[in-house]
Amino acid sequence: MITMNKSRNILLIGALLISIWIGVSSGVFGITWKDIGQRIKLPAFTSNKSSFPSTVKDENVRVVHEESLVVDVVDKVSPSVVTVGISTTRSTGRPFEIDPYDPFNVFRQQQPGKMEKIEQDIGSGFIVSSDGLIVTNKHVVSETDAKYRVITINDKTYDVQKIYRDPTNDLAILKITATGLQPIEMGDSSKLKAGQFAIAIGTALGEFRNTVTTGVISGLGRGITAGGPFDGVGEKLDNVIQTDAAINPGNSGGPLLNSSGQAIGVNTAIAQGGQNIGFALPINVVKEALVNFNNTGQFSRPFLGVKYKSIDKRIALLNDVPEGAYIVAVISGSPAEKVGLDKGDIITKIDNQRVAGTDGEVAQIISRKKVGDTITVTYWRDGKDATITITLSEYSG
């Protein structure tokens, strides 16, 4: 009996709820579900943008902000970025060619081809003074017998009057005759952090001027060998910036920028065989070089005056000699010659710092010194060690 009453009550409650639902939906009671939702403060489900999740709105804001930031930086910096072009003459012939119809003379000598004048864009640079000083890479302007020109964003062309090449860094300063140029603003590369936003501008592939790419600072303190596809020259560089902002051949010498439009590096090299791996010289190296240049009219670099080959541990054991830098030549008139260093000596220490026989080690140690500094050099000769004092002079090559 009790069970039957419970069942009857459940049926009555169900019927009542259904009646209420039908009544509200049809408007018989003079009230709608919207009114009920407002009274009990239920969220209104609408299709307007305010109902979208906040993460979507934040993402849209971030994308728009990033786009406007890049546009602002490009507008600000582009007048300071230039294309570097070359004018030179090269032979178009080959010394030998294949003769497929003569099996007994597969190669036959060909007459040298005619000399042809070549003009092409080969790199990038950026303006650092209103009166015509431009920074680029040394490997971009490595041909000493060629003529170079720079082209601004508004297609004005200037002949390069003078080139100053840094003997220890992949840097060069070009001098053009101009006034009223817009110098780039330089930042502080010592404050860079991995993951920081980065923008590169340059003449990609030596063809597409003022190409803009974006990315982040991927790493700091890298060591690389830099060079260009147009010259085949390589130079070992330390403490460079790694970025995934696309840097292509022809970007060399252009600026790497932060989100404020300040130059934080000089685009220098790409990793062969890698994707989105580019490198730039820190801008603080450029700032230091410019201070020396403005004070002396040239790149002031300390000079020891030896040419050497590195002797690592394996070579040292095979030849029963110490590790270090084996001197293959001493430059005439250099500080090294004046104190008696000679061909065949092995430098083992500089200022009590061991020379372990890695490539470029002596050059790196000397590059951290200043013109006029006095150093102690320990060297090995005829089975005996000796130590001498040398005063570094200024490089004039």
C-alpha cells in the first residue's frame, strides 16, 4: 500500500513539472525562461563575442599587438638599412672542357674566356652615422680590387669611397659621401635573453631587398665559422647570437633588431644543412669597434706578429713536443720579431694562461688585450722553456 502511494506521488510530481514546462514555454503563465534565468542569474547563452573564452580574446590581442609591433619596427628602421652591391670583372671561361667525341682525349684545353663585368647585390648593411658610415660584414666586402656601392630603401645609390676592415672580427665600415642619413639606434647585447623576440632585415639571396623575417633569440655565446656564398671565405667567431629569424645568403651585414627597433646584432652566417639557425655578431662588439674607429680613424687592434699552427695533444704526443702554437712565420718588424721569437718556437703560455692547441687560440687571447699592453709569453725551443715580455703594437695591415 505504501509502495503504491509513493508511485502515485512520483507520477503526480512528474505531471506537474511537465505542465509547468509547457506553460512557461507557451507563455500561458506570462513568464519566459529568459525571465527566470535573469531572476536566478543564470548565464545567458548567446552567440556574441563576449561569450567566447577569454583565452581566445587574449590570443587575438597578442597576435594583433605582435603584427603592429613588427610593422612599427620596420617603418622605423628600414631607412637605416642598405643593400651592398659589387662591381667587378671575372672570367667566364673554363680551363678545360669535356670532348665526348674523342675517347682518347677526354679533356681538351679550352681558351680562357673573356673577362666579363659583373654587377650584383651581395649583402646588407646599416647606417651608423648621418654623414655616411655604414656597418657590414667583412666577408661581404672581401674582394680588395672590386668596387662596391650601397643602395638605400628609396633606391638612392652611393659609391663606396673607403672600406675599413676589422682584422679580428667579421666587420667592416664603409664610407660613402652623403649627409642627412638616418643612423640606426643600437641596443645592449649584454642584456639579451634566450626566447627574446627578434627581427632581421636584409637583402635575402642577394635579390630581395629589405626582406623582413621574425623569430626569437635561440641561444647565446655560440662559436661558429662565418663566411659568404659569394666569396668562400671563412672566419672563426666566438660569442655570437643564435636566432631562428630566417637569415639567408645576402642578409649578411644587416641588423638583427629587438622589439624596440634597436640593433642588437649584425646578421653574419647561417648553419649549412640546418633550418632556422642563423647567427649574428653582438652589437656591443660593433659599438666597441666604432669607438676605436672614431678615435683613430681605423680599427685599432693589438698585434703580436706571428703566424702559427695549433698543436693539440695528439700531434704533440706523436712528435714528442708540447701542446701549443707552433710558429711557422714571424712578421718583419713585429713585436714578436723584436723580442726574438722565431720560426719553430712553440708558444705554450700567454700571461700564464696555457695554450692548449685549439684553433685560433692565440688570436683570441691577443684580441682581448689592448694596444700597448705588455704580455708574458712562454715558449718551447730545442727542448727548453723560456719566458719573454712583449709589448703589443697596433695592427696596420
